[in-house]
Amino acid sequence: MRQYLITMTDSHGGHLLGLMPPNVTLFQVGRNGAIVPRSPKQTEMQNYLWYDVYIPAVRKIKKLAKRHPIVGIHAGDPTHGLNHPDQLVSTSTADHIQIAVENMAPLLQLENMRAFRFVMGTDAHEFGEGSASVLVAASIKNIYRGLDVGVVAHGLAEIRGTGVTIDYAHHGPPPGARSWLHGNVARYYLRDQMLIHLAELGQVPPDIFLRGHVHEYVHEVLRQSCPGGECWSRLVVIPSMCGLSRYAQKTTRSHFVLRNGLVVFVVDNERIVDVIPYIEQMDLRTKEQI
């Protein structure tokens, strides 16, 4: 039976450059102490992420999947947190959580979505100890009753009925220090993970190693000799669903190519038959004549 695995990560709800719906409902103290709703206007980057990246990808997935079962993974940092307080929509923890919950609605409302997992991300962005992922998952579980929703720190799962296994966590390898080295570190990382399973655990490596955190897309596939033949594993580092903050510009040494999107795995006849990146690319440099 054909199934679809939808993956996303690093949506950083609560940041001015993070994913945020156009009509998100937040709360503030109004007149006479009343708690009243407010809907902050999207920034240009939030508008781009929502209408040019996220919603078009969800529509394509809906058309692709038809009535086949779908499972989803958010691989960490659904919120931005308060450790880096610049460029925030709000300094309210509740607002960050609410934005993150409403961010997931387009995916969770797909009629054939049967299960969804959240991965605990970076403490600086999740209010410590994976709190954001736990709270977001709990809220979603109350809203979408009957949907199998859970949280993991580091998951190992089989896509039910397919035999395809996935190892998923937030932190993974960087894409590489230079453009011509793109994927080198990822391949070393993947080979190491495969050998750990084979040599140390005596197990066949998972079919997919899924990671986030580095805000870049990497996809590498390797073959390794296994008892009785050979086995193949792939590493996919999912791109983010947020822009490049001032802090990120510093840590990436002024990287100017932004890639955002979702990655979909198509599983059929007990194997991965396709990996589809729904990714958009933007040049962040200011172009002018002076």
C-alpha cells in the first residue's frame, strides 16, 4: 500500500522571520483588564513563507497523495523561544506556542493524515527540555481528536505496514563548509550511523535518517555490505521554514541563499520509491546600481 511521509522542521513560530498564519489569534490585556484577541500582521518574510512556500507545497501534496495514508514529522524548533530576543513577534511564551499550533493546521487538516510526530529541538528555541514540542503536541492532540500525535527526543519508527524504517532527530550534520564540499560531512555522518548499527548493534541500518537544525537541504544515499547482501540508507536534512535572522547571518558568515520547504517521502511495496523536495529558493542580497 502506498503511503506518504511529510517532513518539515525549524518553523520558529514567534520570530518575525518565522512561519506564521495570516489570521493567527493571539491574546493581550485590553481595557479594564479584559483579555482580548489580536492578530498581528504578517511580515514580508512570513507572507512569503506562507503563501509562496508552505501553502503551495501542501496543495501539491494533497493532489499527489489523493486518499493514500499520510504521516508527518516536524523535526524540531516549532517556536523560536526567548533566548535570542531580537526580531520577535512577541515575548509571550503563550504566543509562540499558539503560533506554532496554528502553523500546523494546513497539514493536519489533510483528510488522510493518520499520525504526526514532533521532535524535541534546541533548548534555546524550545524553552528548555523540549517544552515547546510537548506543549504544541498536547494542544494539537486536543484539537484533532483521533489523530495519533506524539513527541520524541530521538525516534526510530517503522512506517506501518511497509517495513520502511526511519531514524529521526533534530540535530544533524552541516551541509559542508564550501559549495564544492556540499554533502561531504553528511556522507561521513551517514556512513558512521550505518556502521554503528551494523558493527555495534548487529542491526540493519534504518532506511532513512532524518535531521533538521542546520536550515539547509541535504540528501545523500549510501550502500553498505550487510549480512546476506547489501543495504541502502539515505540521510535527508530538511530545510527550515523561516528566514535568516541577524544571528543566523552571523553564524553562517553572511550566507545569502535561503532555501525553505517540505520534503515528502513516497513509500510503496515495502520500499522508498521517491523523495520529493518542495523547496523554494531566494537570493537575500540587495540588488542595486550605485
